Amino acid sequence: MEVAERIRSRGSSLTSAERRVAEAILAAPQEVGFGTVADLARAADVGAASVVRLATKLGFEGYSDLQDCVQRDLTQQLRPAAERIHDPVSGSRSDHTEAELSNVHTTLDAVDDHSIGQLVGRLSDLDRPVAIISGEASAGVAQQFAAQVSQLRPDVSLIGGSDVAVRRDVAVLDEAASVIVIDLRRYERWVLDAHRIVRGRGIWSAGLTDSVLSPIAADADVTFMIRAGSIGPFDSHVGTLALLNLVALDVATALRQSATERLDVVEAAWSRHGSLTDGRPR
């Protein structure tokens, strides 16, 4: 998203007042897109002049120019697959390969060492249960990650299902838990609602989403940006998978001794009951 990229690239040059305005923009882009200078100044607890100065420092001609850009960002985020399918694409295998490689490289290159250190540290703390909340599009990737981490440690769960089930599971979450929330643009309302309940209870969360303008990013303690570009109508989750594989690898490394013992027990159970096969007749 253009506004987020401009803020990120100029972040070190912002004054404390301008930084508060930038944080207000990232936290509630919808309000900026349809609000006034006074609204944004009030949300950031600064004067209107600080809002105008930030807009200029970000390369915009003024607040209205900044507002137009935020609106374009929001519109792009909300474009459905039904509309994107009409976009002209070459459909070539090489274009698809390039897009997917870019998703992986961009997603992993954007990983902040401090943020992933926090996430891996919490997932490696066996006294902290782990819960994963994912939108439907990323549900398969989330399920695989949950299965991997549950082989490394106990107390890993996926939250989903009916509204009754989601609210029940969120309500009984241990306050020491770590919650991972995964969803991209056109966010599912139940995911956002569940995340807000989690945050309202003071439970730590990590967000995997597509933009710092995302409502998931606004509520998370640490955020990881997923590039989900595609030459077709649907977002790609290759970048999401690559990031979660990295997290699982780091957790396995941190829990090497206990995870090895746990995996040995699991492997022995599979072997004892012939749960896996190489396809050859027994």
C-alpha cells in the first residue's frame, strides 16, 4: 500500500508529532479516507499543522492528496476476485513463477528480527498455549502450521467454526496464551471480531496480513507483512506458507530437545500402527 510504504521509508525523519499522525493513519485508514484534517489531528492528539506537515513530508501536495491516496489504497484492498478476474493476464508459467518467487522473497525479506524473535520465543514457551485464527482463504496453510507446531509442543489449537464455537474458545483462552491471526484483504468480519475480543482480554497476538493499514495490524503486538500477488483472480498464500515454515523451523530449533522426544513418540506411534505407507504392498 502506497501510504504505508511512504511512511515506512520516511519513518526515521518524522518528528514525534508527525509520528503520532502516521500511527493514527495506519491504525484507522478508513477514518482518514473519509475524515477531515481536524478529525485526524484530534485522533493523533496534535495540531492540524502537524497533519499538513506530515502530508508534505510524505510527498503529497496537501491533506486532500494524502486522503485521495488512502482512498485508492482502501479501494485496491477491497477489490473482489469477481472483479480481478477481468484483468488482462498473460497466463504464462514464467509470469506465475515470477509472481510466486516475488511473494516468497518479499515476505521473508520484510521479516523483522525483533518481531520474529518475540513470536518464536512465545511459541517456544511451553507454559503459553498457542491459538491460531485464520480466514477461510488461508485456512489450509494455517491448519498445516498448527499440525506442525503441535508435533513440536502441546497446547496448540485452531479457533474457528460457528459464532458460538469461536466466542466460547476465545472466552476460555488462557490469558498467557499467544494468538496468531492470519487474514488478507477483504478481511472476514468474524476474524476481526475474534481478534478484538482477544486484545480486549489483554492476550498477546501476532498478525499475518497484507498491509500495515490492515485492521489486524492495528490490533496486533507484532505484525508480519504478507505479499500475496497473483497473475490470476485469487490471492496467493505461498508467501504465507513460507513465513509460517520459517517460524516452525525456528520453533523446532528452540525446542530441539523436547521437540525431538515428542517427535520420536509420534513417529513410533505411526510406525507401530502402520499409519503411513510408501505405497508398496504389505
